[in-house]
Amino acid sequence: MVKHALLIGLNYPRDDKLRLQSSYNDLNLVEKYLITNETFDSKNITQLTDKAQPNLDLSASFFNIVKKIKELIAKTTGNDILFFYFTGHGTQIFDRNNDELDSADEAFLPSDYKKNLINDDLLFSMFQNCKANTTVLFDACHSASALDLKYTYTLSPFISINKLALGDSNNVICFSACKDQAKTFASILPSGQRNVKWYSNYTYYFIKHLANMKDKLSNKDLIDSIRNDQKKTCINKSCVSFSSKKLLPCLFLEYYDEKVYQITKNDLSTFSEKTQLLKLKKINLKQEKEINMMKNIIERYKNAFYLKDTKTIDNFNAILYSIKN
């Protein structure tokens, strides 16, 4: 099994209206996580940006992005892992082939966006041939249905939102920063600390959740964890779509295998029991502390009562002993 990653980030430095400050930092954060926590080999990670650089093969142009995606899909097998990440601008354009329920195609802006856009129909045509276990992360506006995957994870049962969609035979799951009609945001993070930088909010908290977990998360647990955090931080309301329901209980960046799935399912059940046990222990410890505190208060009252008329204790200390903690 080989783990491959294609990371694309654009700051649009030559356009005052579109210029971003977070995308290059996002790329470095994601790459560092993949190498440190997910055992990716740096030689299997490719970054495409719109930085001024002598190697045009690493520029995030329309041609290079499409070329690199096709190359990765062609050389990966069913046992490989493929991670695709895009951070930059997204938009919506008119749906010409009538395959969207909202009559709009989602599209992303490469470095030569004035000539070409990368729309969801093009991405669909490429990823439908993908054999590897594929995880996609879009941190861009209007990105919810960027791959036109069959299912969307909601609080209600799974729903299909696309007229055309990748079938259940593909192993593709896509995390998107926002809904098709929504925009994304960037901030100076971490707030109130040193060495702060501009990061896209969704990417920052996505990696934060993954990196801080001692045990690997399933895709579903990751989704729920991020959504719970969104209620506190007011970051983008993310969307998750996938080609097959079997991907939801899989561990993040792990391929689907029936035997592995059963083991994972048992491990997650055990992990859930351990979590519940830890919660009960914390509650018990808190109750014990409260009981000990009350015992201490009662003892002080007793001392103040029995010693108030003696010369062994002055009035001030008697008052102190009678005060509640």
C-alpha cells in the first residue's frame, strides 16, 4: 500500500481583489500533519501553488492540476491511499448539462482562472475512474457538491442530492468547508498566542481535531466532532459527501476491508465504553471532592463551636473556621 497526496493552494498574489493570505500556510499545515501523523512519505506528496517559481510543473495552473490528478488516479491501485486537498477560491457557474438540482455547477479557480475553471463535471469525470481509497478536502467557497458524490451525511438519514453521481463501487469521501451557496473564511490563528499566521478556518480546525485525538477517528466521528466544535467557534458549516455508505464507519484515511471494518467496529465500541467509563470516573471523583469539602466544613464548625469559649482560640480564627470554602 502506498499513500499519495496532491495538495493545491492558491493565494492569487497578482490580483488585488482575489488575494488570499492563508493558502500557503494551509498547505504546510496539512503536509506536516500527513507526514507526522499519517505516515505519508514526503516524496509521495506534491504541492501545486501560484508562487513565483522556476519549476512550472509545480504551478497550480489548470493544465497542471488536471494532469497531476489524472497521473495519480492512473498509478494508484485499490490498495493505495489518495489524499487530495484544495484551498483557494470557489465559485458557481451555470449548469449547462442539467445534472445539478440547483442548476449551478461548482467550480474552482486555478492560477490561470481568467482562461479556465475547474468545474465539478471535470472533477467527476476524473474521480469516477479512481480505484484507490480516496479522501478529498475542499476549503473553498461553494464546495459542498464539488465531486457530485452520491450521498451527503446529514442529521437525518443519508440523502442523495445529485442527478448523476459516483456509484457505490468507488471509495471516495469528500469533506467540504461549506454548502454550495455559502462562503468560507480565514483568520489569524491561534487566537491570542504567539507565532500566529493566517489560516483557513476549516482547514485549521479540521487538522486540529485529527491531531489532538489519541485514537484514530472514524469518518463519522470526525464529522460529528467538527460540527460540535463549529457550534462553539462559529467556523464554516461544513458538508461531507461520499460515494458509498460503507465509508462512513471507516477510520479516517483508511481503506475499506470487511475484516478490518469488523475489527474497527469492535475497537470503536470498546473506545466508546472506555470514554463512558472515564466520564463516570470524573463524576465520581468530583462527588468525592464535594463530600470531603463538606466534611471539612463540618469539622471546622465543630471546632469553632467547641472552642469558642476557650482561650486556645481567638474570635477571628473562630470566624475563619466557620466560613464555608
